[in-house]
Amino acid sequence: MKPKIAVKLAVDILMTVLLLLLMGYQFWGEAAHEWIGAGMFLLFVAHHLLNQSWHKNIFKGKYTVLRAVALVIDVLLLICVLAQMYSGIVMSRYVFRFLSIEAGMSFARRLHILAAFWGFLLLSLHLGLHWNMFVGMLRNKIFVKQAPMIGKVLSAVVGILIAGYGAYAFIQRDISAYLFLKSAFVFLDYSEPKVLFYVDYLALMGLCIFIAHYGLKLYRQIGGKRRKAK
């Protein structure tokens, strides 16, 4: 693996880990949440610096439906990250307390909830659009390289199970209430086991990855059939 690709992968993995830690605010406390959030923002900046070619080519070439969808997801994700950073600074009691901001707390709290949950789903969809890269790496490491059909069936079955549980967790945890600001506060269960919480949120992430990954495959299959028909 080339050094730049290894660094990109390390940054992406760290961002995913920090995102999950941020969603579990009740387990780590306010101070840790703020420092993790600041670290997440720095990693997000590093991610964009490592992918400068994306910025250079954004106005070049033809835009297919897939490219347009990917761009919309990326732009919305950027907006969510900026909104989280702004609202986090306004509400900060530790990392940015020297700014002494007192106005706009209510708005910042609502914005933070909105950006956090949409950002979580959008980042997961973003991962799903690039999931082929991770799948390719796994195929080079495990037996599926010698038995590709077994690997495809196994990954599909595992993906369906994770996505199914992710859909259940989405409903059970009433995630839509936070996505559409039906509640001004996030329900935090401080007595909930960490394992249970993170299993649910990993499944939610898996659901989005599944939708994006297999949606991309379906789109390419349909596009391939149309080209053959012509």
C-alpha cells in the first residue's frame, strides 16, 4: 500500500472512531466530547487536504447522476461539520471557553443536534459510496480472493443482517425525532451499557453503508444494461 493511501485510510478510520465517540456523549462527558469534536474537525480538514484532487476537479468533466448525488452528499456533510463546529464553539465550556460566548445558546443547541445526526448519516453514506475500496483490501487479505462467489454471498448476507438491525435501531431510538428536530434535547441513557449503544450505532452506520454501496452497484448494473441495449 502506498504511503499516501495508508495515511488517507488511517485518517478515515480515526474519523469514524471519533464520530462514534461523539455520538456517545453520555459515556465520556462534556470536556472529552469537546476535545474529541475539535480533533474530529482537524481530521476533517486533513481529509480534505489529502484529497485536493477532488476540489481541483469539482467543476471539470461531465456530471452523471451518481457524481451529482455524491457531490450533494459531500456538500451537505461539509455544511453539517461546519454547523457542528460553530454550534460547538458557541456552547463550549472547555476548549473555547476563553471566547466567553453567551448569546444564541438555544439556537446552537438545536443546530448541534440537527448537524450531529444528519452528519452521522451523511458520513456513513459517504463511506458506503467508497466501500468498494475497503472490500478490495479485504479480498486481498482473506480467502474470498480464492473463492469470490462465497465472498460475495457472505458479504451480502452479513450486510442484509446488519442493515436490518440498523433499521430496527433507527426506529427504536427514534432517530427521526432528531433529524427533524421534533425534540430540542437528545435522550441520554447514562445507565445503558456502552456495548449495546455502539452495536446500535454501528448497525445504523452499516445500514447507510449498505444503502449507498448496493445502491451504487444497482445504478451501475442498470447503466451497463442500458449501454448494451444501445
